[in-house]
Amino acid sequence: MLYNLAKPFIFQLEAERAHGLTIAGLKTLPMGPAPKSDPVLASTVAGLDFVNPVGMAPGFDKNGEVPDALIRMGFGFAEVGTLTPLAQAGNPKPRIFRLVEDKAVINRLGFNNHGQQDALPRLERMRSRMGKGVLGINIGANKDSDDRIADYVTGAKNMAPLADYLTVNISSPNTPGLRALQDKGALAELLAAVMAAMGQSKTPVFLKVAPDLEPADIDDIVDVAMAEKIAALIISNTTITRPDLQSNNQSETGGLSGAPLKDLALQRLKDFRQASGGKIPLLGVGGIATAEDAYERIRAGASLVQLYTAMIYEGPTIAASISCQLAKLLKRDGFASVSEAVGTA
């Protein structure tokens, strides 16, 4: 209720400024302990224990400043980044656009962040404040890099020691040429290099892919991911397609997230579930705003879900609310755990 009262004033601010103030607030405002999750929501994915399956997607906490606050807001896990080896400013502003009528956002940020070396000491301090929350670290390549695979190798070496899981992000549409790394040959070379860089590390590596894929791409990605022993696939990032939209900002370039992405992201999840035969865990992302959305994604094959844009429109209690209602849905249908429900649709 309080957020709904404040939202008109927040939406008067330029979107990126509002986001910056939100991060600043989470860093300074006192917060209580994380809400207790119903045991039915607990699961183990890629060897990691999650108190609930609702996570914050990367992009919200690009510099790893508030993962502990996100856990106390009710998220079962928080994925920070995307972090690149070197700091970079990203694309010119303005670069975030609310599509209020569509409950969506278009962004063309371009991996703006302060760099991995800036984040390392802060994340090391954060680990002790996250309780049972799981920390994911999302890594990417610098825009002007001469060797993007080398950037991912650097990211793996830098960030894996602090991460509960590491995400290789090749799915952003806002770094020119990045999505070309999803091609089979390039992907095999990239993942082989990253896994070699991991050495004896037991940190599981996840791969985040785009929703804008052809069927052959999906089969190739699954084959390479399984061959390289990737621990999970994250399906998916923003889309460069434009479904029927109402907002005046619909013509802005960049990646579209939020409610209009829901059907495409759900279909891609189903496609990856079918292609993988359930042999690799999947994370469902894109257009998730309610417990029903999360439950649909879980029954379609997702072991975990992530959100971000929905919190802009629904408020900071969204993770706790979804978890509470999701537990009721699972019990209603006779499931003793989230894991029992995965892929049952």
C-alpha cells in the first residue's frame, strides 16, 4: 500500500535516477531479518540449497552493493552484475524507459558497472550478511575488448571464489556482437575456456541465453552446455522483438522486459526443457509478476525463477508475496516440495 502511494512520485523521476535512489536507500535504510520461507519452497539446485525459488535477476544490483538487502526483502537468491573485468560507463543516456501501460521496461544500458576489482572487497564483506541466501555473480565482456573470451576467463578467475554460482552472460542485446557467442562453435570455445579457468573450483557455472533464438540454436546450446558440464541454463534475457505494445516508448531501441516478454520467455523455457529432456536445471526469467506466473514456469520445467521489472510496478514486497502464495499453490496441488512440481505441466 505504501509503495502504491509513493509510486506516482517515484515515476516522476527519470528511470535511472529512481533506480540509483533505490540502491542508495537499500544501502542505508535499516532492515529486519529475512522473512521465514515455508519449508515446501526449499530445494537443492546445482548442489546449492535455496530457501525459496524466487531470485532477483541481474541488472538490478549491477555493482554488488545490496545482495544482503535483497535477501532480507524475501528473495531466496540474488544475482549481481553484470560485472566486467574493467569499469565501463555503458551506452549514452537516457537508456532506461518505462512502458507503464505495458508494465514493461526497455533498456539499452550496455553493461555499465564499476568493474570486478571494485566489487570484490564489497562482496567479500557481504557474504557474511546474506544468511541462507544464495549469491550469484553474473559476468560479461567489456564492449571494447579485443578478446571477449579472455574477458570471461578473467571474470571466472576473479569472481568464482566469492560466488555461490557464476553466470556466463552472453544474452544481452546491448553489447554489439555479444549474442554471436551463442553460435555453436563460439559457445563451445567460450565455455571450454571458462571451465578450464575454473580449475578445481567447485562453484557451479550457469549460462544465460537470449529468448530470440531459432530451434536449431536451442539444440546446439543444450548440446554444448551439457558437454561442458554447465550446471544450469537461465532462460532468458530481454528481447529485441516488439509484441503489441501501448506505451509511447515502444519505439526505443534496446531489450524489452516485463509483462510483454512473458509468453516468449515461457515458450523458450518449454523449448529448452524439451531439448534437454530435463537433464540440466533451468531458471525461468521474463515476465514473472505473480505466484501463478512463477508456478507456471516451475511446472514448465524451471527449478528456480527470477524477476526484476515486476518489482518496479508491484513494489519491494513482491518476492515475499510470491513465495507465500507459491507455497499455497504447491500444497493445494499435493506437492511436498518445489522440486516435485518441476516439469509436471
